Amino acid sequence: MTVPEESQTIDLSIAELREVAGYAAACARPALAVFERGRPDDRRPRDAVDAAQAFADGADRTKAIRDSAWAAHRAYQEARDAGQAAASEAARAGVAAASAAFLHPLAK
């Protein structure tokens, strides 16, 4: 007798993804001040957090959210390459917030 293999993924509803994205945005928001102190003219991480919050508040899950995550990732890389470690890590919070709308969590 064989034992059926457990599913390797956890299914999340859109409502649950909205909750996760809202939580990620709330956690990332304080880090924006760190990023903006070092790079005051760069809105990419803030735009990513705002996109995550908009999704959490009911906006559609669109390519624009994913694009904002990629833009925040480029901000992370640029800050890192400029030697601004705190700013670069703060930008990653924006990446994580926007990316939360597209989670596909694994069971293990």
C-alpha cells in the first residue's frame, strides 16, 4: 500500500494574500524612512509598499504590482552598489511587500 503524497503547496485565497500583503506593507513602511534618508529622490521602494497596500485594500493583483517590486529591487541594488547598506536593505522591504501579492508558499 502506498501513502498518498501530501501537497507541497499551501493554497491561499485572494483574501488571505491581501492580509499578508497588508501585513508586509505595514512592516515595510518604517524602513522607508531609512531608505529615503540616504536616497531622498528615489520613490521606488515607497511605490512598491504603496502598491502592496493598494492590493491589500482591494485593488486588483496586476503586473503593475510586480513591476513596482522589480523597480524597488533595482533601488536595492543601486543603494548596495553605492555602499549604502542600510538603504539597500530598507529597499528590500519594499520588494518583499509588493511581492507578497504573488506568494506561492510551500508546505515544507
